[in-house]
Amino acid sequence: MTSQVTIRTLRTDDRPEWAELWHDYLEFYETSLPDAVYDTTFARLIGDDPQDFSCFVAEQDGQLVGLTHYLFHRHAWTQDNTCYLQDLYARPETRGTGVGRALIEAVYATADVQGSGSVYWMTQEFNHTARKLYDRIGKQTPFIRYQR
């Protein structure tokens, strides 16, 4: 029997497990990054610059089973910051158990404390498993993303 999931902020000693989770997340999206990007990203995540990303991890039975990276930024349509949830990942064996939902709700709670009423994220159309959760916890918008 597994224990309950704990959501907490990323710590310095989480580096190896965080890197494994992020690698698996990137692999799902058929992406790989050089070690230098892992180093820079981790340093930003544990740093104290409010302009950098922050990270929550999900821990269960002493092992990290999920992560989310999020960022607060200004928005031209409101005086308050908005929150961008960039990465969300739960180990495949934990999907459907509430890990993803708990991570998103932790970001929601942080946004509320920060006075940000808006949290947004993107996913790929084919990510049906994640979209089942997203359809319950968020609202799909009609926006289409473009990129240079």
C-alpha cells in the first residue's frame, strides 16, 4: 500500500530525481536538452529571483513522483501578475491517482496567495490522458499558439 502524496517545494538534494523526472517529461514530448540547460534550469528553480520559475514536486513513499514548473509574469490586460504553468509531469504509474491534480492545485493556491487570479498552461492535442484532468480542473480556451 502506498502512502499519501505530499506536495512541496523543490530542494537542492532533489537534483537527481528532479532531473530524471524532467528527462522523462521531455522525452514524452520527443525533446532532449544538453546538461548545461538542466544545470541552469535547476539553479533557477531553487534560486530566489522572483522572475525565475519555481517548482513543486510530488513525493510519495520517499520518492519524487511528479513535478511542475511555474512562473509569475506581468500581463498587459490586468494590474495583477498571471501565472504560467509550463511543465507538469507525473510518473506513468501514478497517473489517475491525483498527483497531477495536486500539483496543479498547489500552483492555484500559490497564485491565490500572490493575488493572481489567472493560471494558464498549454498541452499538445494528442495528450489525451492529461487533457482528461485539464478538462476537469481548467477551462480550454480558443487560442492557438504560434512560434518563431
